Amino acid sequence: MSRNAKHQAAVEATGVRIHELRDDIRSTLRRILEQANLLEDLADTRQSMPLGFQPAEAKAVRAKQDAADRRAARTAASSIAEEHLGLDWTRGTPSRTGAMAKPPVTMPPVSMLAEITFTIAHHVWKLGKHGNPARAAADVAAAEQADNDRGYCPWPRRPIATVRIQEDAGIAHQANHLAALIAGYKNRQGLETILRDLEQLEDRAADVIDGPASTNHPEPCPWCGRMSLVVHHRSKGRDQGFIRCEGTHPCRCDFENCECARNPIRYRHEWVNTGRATHTWTQLRNLQTTRKEIERLETLATDAIARIRELHVEIHLLRWAADCLDPEAHQKDWVDHPDLAAGDLLCERCEPIATVCDHCYQLAPADYTATAGAWPCPTIRALEPPEDNAEQGDSR
């Protein structure tokens, strides 16, 4: 293929892409206008807006900020003025400042409407400036339309007012201006930027209208045990909601053929809200229930082991003072037997005659050298893992 043919093919591909971008922008504007009507209806409903997905770090920052806001709401005006310079105007009769007063409207829809308005107005202002090719093309198209409607006029004419920016215009008016301006705009990168901003507006508006696209799952992952499950209620290119374990930590499961065995960090386990998939939300619930039961049994076993260790403790049997190996040197270290009458002395300096289990020795004190009394006793030895499995961790 010659150089001219390649250039011509590239120009044609660019032209096709520009037409596609214009169509996508117009379609997105129509959907945003429909969302704007719903947002206006939500502004007066006092409907609560749930929070979307937040990582652990964001939750900690938000909790800290909420605590600071509550503290400020309970702080007297005089205290605030003393701590922060320039706030003397807050001194007054009321004892508290910054109280949580409900706004007259629901703020998320109003905030989203303002964001849509100013984003579209920004692109209208940018494309509608004098000297911009989009403005010039729109003027020519408007003049030709006027000629078709009223007939051709040979006198010089000013730019048509249909592309003039009006700061107090509504969202529909601004959207019509933007649609008229992009009709003659041929900058592919500029059109992609406009489309990207509009798609972000559409996604954010959908979060306000339909709820967040993703939220935190209230229970931990059944495989890694971390609070890393994210519920994706909707996602582009997917019809069904799904739950995914997200993060940079390894997550290994019990399935031998799972991809996590080869790449436990990059591969993330996922459960789909449909009965035809291999891993469904029902299976996730069963796995979480099984993990809870295992953790409950492990807690019971650990508590039982702790009680057994408290009962079977190690003690040392001291020598009687009469059997002391060096009475003259150890006489100062002779003590009374705790359970016998005064005068029955024990030597603390001499080596103990035996080390036994306190509980087992009390069962057979007359024969402390028996196997039942030797330390560690059979009960304590039974609590230790077998030698072959001593270094093996949890198989889950």
C-alpha cells in the first residue's frame, strides 16, 4: 500500500471515529437529561443516600472526620473562638455552634445537578469561544438553516444566537448548545474528552438515583478471612451483579484447579448473582456459614484447651528439711509446708526431688513418681500436635 493510500485510510478511519463520538455524545446527553429530571424529583424527597464502597483507610478517615464534626457541634462558640484565630464573630448568645441542621433539600441530588450543569456549561463555553472551529462551524450551519427558513440574505450577518452562551440557562438548554457545537467539531481527542466527562457524569448520577454501583460486603471473604468483599450491583458490560474479593493480598481457596493456586494475588475470587454460574451468591453464603461454624468450633476448642492448661500446671516437689543436702548453708531458706502443721519444713535451696502435674499429683500424692503424676502428664502431652503434623498450618 502506498503512502497516499495509507494516509487516505487513516483519514477515513478518523472520520468514522469522529462520527461515532458525536453519536455517543448525543446519546449520553439524552440519558443525562433523563437523569436530571429524576434528580429534580429526588431533591424534595428527603431520601437518604447510602455510601458506596470504601476501603479500610477511607473508612478510618471518614470516622475521624465525623467524630470531629460531632465534637464541633457540641463545642461552645467561645471555645472555638479561643482555639482558632479569626473566629471571634462566633461568640454570641447561643451556647453551641455548628449544630447539625437539616438542609431544605436533599443535598446529593442537588449537588449532582450542579455538577452536571457546570460540566456541560464548561464544554459549551470552551467550544463556543470566538475563533474555535466548533463555533465557526455552528455559526455556518445555523446561517444555512436560517437561509433555508427565510431565504438567502446578501447582507453580512452576525453569528447566530443559537450558539450564544447563556449563563442562567438550564441543563436542557446547555445540552442543546453542546450538541449543536459538536456537530462541526472535528478534533477527535477533544470529542473523546467530552464523552469521557459526560460518561462520568452519567455514572455518578446513576449512583445518586439507583444507589452506589458498589458497596462493602458486611462479612469477610470465606477464603482469606479479610473484610475485602465488594458487592458490584451494576457494571458496564455485565448484566448480573457480582461479589469479588478485591485487594493486593493473596487469597487462596481449597479448589485444586483454581487459578489462585498459580497467582493468588492477581486472581480474585468472584461470585455471580445467577444460578447458571459455577460460583454463585448461594455458594458464597454456604462458604461463609461453614467458615463461621469452623471458627466457632475453633473458639470452643481453644477455650477448652486453656481451661485444661490452667488445671494441669507444672509444680516442683521440694525436699524436706530433714533431707537437706547442706543444712548449715540452707537453714535460712527452710520454709513451712503450706498444707501441713507448723514445724514441717521444706528446703527451697536444694534441687527439687521431682517435677509433677499439680492436678494429677493431687489424685495420687502417695506415689508421685507414677506416670500419672510425672510432668508433662498424659493430658498435657495429648494437647500437643503429633510430630508429623506439628509444622503444618491451617489447610483452609
